[in-house]
Amino acid sequence: MKRITQSKPQFPVKELIQDYKGCYAIFGPDWYGINLKSMGEDYTHPQTGERISFIPASTQESISISADGFGENGEFDARRDIYNPKWNQLGPIVRVQEGVFTNTQELNQDNLMKLLDGAEKVNGIYLINNGMAFAPYESFEIGPQEGEAFAHGGLARALEHTSENAAENLRKIASCYKNGVNVFGFEAVESPVFRVVLLDSLRSVDMLAVIGYDWLGLDVGYAFGVLKSAEGDAKK
């Protein structure tokens, strides 16, 4: 007679969260660079036992994941689980003299501005491709503001990559804070700088913080990874 026992997973088991768009995992709390490195490693699916891996979420994906159940104290609540204790590292941005590019690490000024030539300009912002957008500084406010004003501003719409008049997911998130939103760290620069945009709860004043000064190793926080692959069907 032979005893059969469950084999030890080859890779660490990674807990997943799921919405109607797909499966994701939370990495951190750590510096954004370390969280990105962790996403590149192999993990084991908690249900199927398959090997899985992840790619970094875009700013719009991070916002969408956060907004689902935000402030509702459910099984996963980004406000409770991420925004209150730490930062949510949405994704990369590049600040230039004229405004903010989302979801890029390109630092060549000429290359960046050429991207605007064929881009669609909608309500004051440029939607460059499926991920990148550009928000001129005149399209949004810096500093404390009402949640509605922020959601209608160019920065929110660029981060959410929407052609609508307002960024609906960021509107939902901002509505959970009594005193609105504080946008800072988005000042103009003489030459392009790569940064990581953060969302955070300013609990002492009940405001949502939108921060544009973070570097790969400056602030400890959480980042979302998108399920990339598995042995077989990763999305089943």
C-alpha cells in the first residue's frame, strides 16, 4: 500500500483577485522597482496549480481594479487594503515642460512630442494609443479640489485613458473622500523625468492624494500585476 500526498508547489502560490475583465495580483508593500521585479517571477495558480506569471498593470487597469468595490468593505476593498495603509503605485508617467505622458518611460523630448502629431485630441487631452495619453498642464488643476473637478480634469482622464468628459472610475474613488482630492508633484520640468504616479488616502483630512513625484525606490506601496500566462488557458 502506498500513501499519496499532495506535492509541494514548484513555485510560490499567488493569491488572485478577479473582476469581469480578468485576473490580477497585488505585489508589495515595497518599492515600485522591487514590485516590478516580483511580477516577473513565476508563481502557482491557487486553484489549478498551474504556473502563472504577471505583467505590470497600466494606470487605467490599476484604477479600474481599485474602483471595483472601493470603500464597500467587501472581500477586496482597495481603500481598506491598499490606500489606507500604503500607496497604490498606478504606473509610470513622464513629466515634461508641457504636461504629463502616461504609461511610458520614454525620456527623449523630441520622440515624445512627435507622438502627439497623429494622436486623437479629445476634450483637451491626447489619446496616443491603447495605453499612452498626454495631459497638458492647462487641462487640469494642481492642489486641493473637489472630486468632480478632478474627475473632469485632463490628468484624471489621461490616467484612465478615456474619451469621456469625466474619468468615471476616479470619480467613484474620489467620491468616497469627504474633502475631495489633493493633486501634487506634477509641476513642469525643464527636461523629461520618469516618475510613478501614486494614489493614497490622506486619512487625517479625509482626502484622496494624487501624487506625481515618486521614483522607483522612494516610497513603499502596492502595485497590481495582470495575469499574463499559465500552462493551458490562463483566463479560464
